[in-house]
Amino acid sequence: MSIIFKAYLLIIGLFSMAMGLWTMAGPNFVPWYPAFEGVENNTSLANFIRTMSGVFVASGYILVRFIFSSSKVQLGTVLIYLCAFMLIGKMCGLLYGSFKTHDYIAAGLGLLVLIGLIIVHKQRKNLLNYDL
């Protein structure tokens, strides 16, 4: 039974990564997905969709990593992946879409959050005592 659930989670994780990457990096949205019908490039909605598709990529990656890893994935690592892939999606949105002040501010603040997460995560790892 466990193998069935792992296979299901693997399929969902791979599908999530593939769809997220396709939506994030492709010049046009997936034409057969009804939620994207009528969404035009160079709009705030298109930029938002590309940004949020980074969450799907990160979630799919973390899901696949969880299936094949015997160690626990730390919360800080999960947050770093989510933030990093959202920023990649934001950059793809800026590449294919509009260049509004809000987009630059959101990308800059997201980058600061990512840097902060990495610094705090490294500090916490340095505080761990490995002496048993």
C-alpha cells in the first residue's frame, strides 16, 4: 500500500514541477488549461500567474525530495525553496510581461526575504550541537 501512495505522490510532484516550469518559463500559457483562458501576456495577472507557478515548482520538488529522502526536511529549507522559485517565476513574469513599479518592489522585497532566510538558516545550522 505504501508503494501506491509513494507512486501517487511522485506523479503529483513531477506533474506539479512540469506544469509550474511550463507556465513560468514558456512565452505563452498552457492553452488547454481552462483557468488561463483569456489571460493575455503583459498584464499584471500574467505576471502574478508566473510568480505563483514558482510555488508549484518548489512544492513539487519538495514532495519528490520528501519521497526519496530518509532525513527530515527542515522548515527553513522549505521556505528557501518556496521563496527562490517564486522569485524565478517573478523574473520570468518580468521577462515576458509588464515592467511596473510594483513588480520591481515585489521582486526586491522577495530577494531581501530570500537573503534573510538564507542567513538565518545558516546561523541556526551553526548553533546545532552535534556532540552526543
